[in-house]
Amino acid sequence: MKIPSFKNGIRRVPLRYLPFADAASAGLPLGRLLRLSLFQVTVGMSVALMVGTLNRVMIVELGVAAWLVALMVAIPLLVAPFRAVTGFRSDTHRSAFGWRRVPFIWTGTMLQFMGLSFMPFALLVLTGQGDIKTPDWFNQAIAGFSFLCVGIGLQTSQTAGLALATDLADEPTRPRVVALMYVMLLLGMVGSSFVFSLMLQDFTPKKMIQVIQGHAVLTLVLNAVALWKQEARDPARAAALKLEPVPVFKDAWQRFISNGKARRFLVMVALGTAAFNMQDIVLEPYGGEILKLTVSATTLLTALLASGSLVAFAVASRKLSNGIDPCRLAAYGVVCGLPGFSAVIFAAPLDATWLFYGGVFCIGFGAGLFSVSTLAAAMTMERKEFVGLALGAWGAVQATAAGLSIALGGAARDAVSTLALQGSLGPALSVPVTGYSFVYYTEICLLFITLAAIGPLVRRANLASASEPAKSERFGLADLPG
């Protein structure tokens, strides 16, 4: 009796049991789509390494000052505003092969590889463990340069990669492709976090070198697999471009930003991103200091946020496929964040851990719904040949707003807590929870302002599509395990 192969067995599984099956199309089969999404996995791995693992390792094991660690982690955000330029250049790139996106994704990959290759040695020299003594400013500059290379690389590869996914996906399947890309990013972050923590459980400098450089090699391999035969060579396009004038970024940007809808959209993205991310740096300390949760209990918060986001991606995929306006769906995400932050605030006076966990899940759900909806809206903000510009602008605004809001959230918590504990705000507020509550109340205010910014965008979309029948397509992510 012949035993069927794994490949043939998979082919016999009904499509309704494969959660990403209907994200594929004739021009972008499922295998090719999943292979392309590997670039999002490597981006998630790099983010988890820098923001999570190295954040803790540098402060605890290597004894680096917290302010210096925060500065290093924030360095990649310095290049976020240039994502719009990257997207535009990938739109108009003149390659001898006719490629547009591939050269930028590969350049970003090589920059990530370079930064990760010498990052562990730069960190060891930074802490004075090098054989040759060098000035502190030089050590800090080299370590910062490694973080900068990784930041430029992942921002470049992600911007061009999302643009390539938009080029390859057809209009009906594009919402599900967006959801799949976000899911792969999240899986890369969560999965690599567990692997990094397991491998660095018994920390030694040698293990740190092995982990970071192993990640560098894996990034190179996975992105090479992701790019293989994704963008067809088009010599005819290259020949035609030689006869056309070179597009100027300034002109394209002025045309894009002169659209009132685009300006309001970017403002809305900045406000909503800031509202959902300001609590990132204070959420776990809030659970530990105010609710007296253990370390293992606070680590559950990351899983709750991720679970909420995964559910949101599934919901967004279905709703967008059915023709809902992306801006309206983003507004629903903002509304979901309001009870989430309220639950987190009231968990302290009620001493209700379950309420805190429920609020964290709602925050993750609202943030995920807002992010994937705004990305879907950005994909339709420009003509297809200039979609990289719109995606770059969206990514630049989102990353910059997230970084600034996280920094402001930590600073606001420290400043208000200091004033409260000194008695400057009155006896009723002289408690440690005051600083945390100030951050959460600020986020609620930002959510209401975001709703005000979304309103005209939703009205315009409704007026434009009032005469169009709603589309109805099969949902492809509903079976995704929660």
C-alpha cells in the first residue's frame, strides 16, 4: 500500500480548513503568498530582538544605563520618516531588469544583516569588555550605528515588501493579503521572543553573539526565499523608462499631500497610533507595582495583546472582504479601545485582575483592528504605480507616532508620579497609581480626538460608494486558531 506524501495530503484538505487559502489568487497562489510573507517574519524577529530581548539584556546582564538603552532602541525610529521616500523610489526605480521592489527589499535585507553581524561585538565593547580600550563616545557611536543599520534595513524591506504584495494581489483578495501580512509579522515577533528568551536563559556573552548572528543569517536566508521569483523581470519597462523624464519626489509628494483626504488620513493615523501605543512602556509596571502581579503573570500581557490583535485581523479580513469602508472599520477599532483603557483604569481601585486582563485584550483587539484597517486604506490612497509612496507615508507616520508616544508615555508617568508622591497634586492623588492613570486618561482623550478626525473620512467614503452594492466574499481567516 502506497503511503500518500505530505504534499499530496495537504492538497486533499478542503480549502475551508486552511485559514489563508482564499487570500490567494490566480496571480498569487497560496504557496507563493506564504513565501512572500516571510519578509514580515524577519521584520518581527528584528523588532522583538531590539525592543524586547536586547532591552532587558543590555540593562540587566550588561549593566548599560537605562537612558542609553532607550536611546539605542529609539534610533531605528529616526529613519521612519524616510519610508515615504523609500516607497516612492521603489515606485519609480529604473532597474536594468525592470524590477521595482526587489532591489529595495534586498538592500534592506543586507543592511539588517550587516547591523546584526557586528551588533553583539559593539554591545560588548560598549560595556568595557573589549581587549582594546576605546573612548566611550566611540563605543556608543558604534553600538548606535549597528541599531541604525538594522532600523534602516527593516524599514526599507518592509515598505518595499508591502508594496510588492499590493502589486501582486488582485483587488478582491487584497484585504485578506493585508491581514495575512500582519499575522505573519505578529507570529514572527511572538515566536522569536520565546526562542530568544529560551536560548538566553543562561546568559553568557558567547550565547548573545551566537543568537544575534544566528538571527542575522536566518534573516538573510528567509528574505532570499521570500524574494525568489516574486517580481518578474521586465526589460520592456526598463527600456520605456529611459524615454521618460525622471520623476521627482517633491512633486509626487506635493500632489499626494495636497489631497485633503490624504492629509486628514495621516493625521488620523498619527493620533490613533499614539493613543494605542503610549501605554506600551507602562503596562507591565502597572500590573506589577499597582496590581501586585508576579513576573510570570505580567508576561501573560504580551500574549493577551497578541491574541486580541489576531482576532482583530480575522475580523478585519472578513469585514474588508465584504466591502466595508476601511476608515469606518478603523473607527470601530478606536471605539473598542475606549472600554479597554477604562477597564485597565478601574482594575486598580476594584482590585480586579480579571478586569485588567479583559481590558488588555480589548486594547490589543482595538489596536489590531485600527492598524490593519488603516493599512488597507493606505493601499487605495494612490494610483497603483505610486502605491509605494502611500504605504511609505503610512509607515513613516505610524512608526514615528508610536516611538514618540512611547517615550512621552514613560516621561509623563515619571513626571506625574513624582509630583503626586511629593504631595504637589493634593493628598487624594498622593498614590503611585496617579502617574499610570494620567497616561491612560490621556490615551482615552486621544482616542476621542481620533474619532473626530476619522468622521469626515467615513462620510466622504459613504458618499462616494452610496450607489455601489456591497461585495460579499468568503472569509478566509475565520478559522484562524485564537
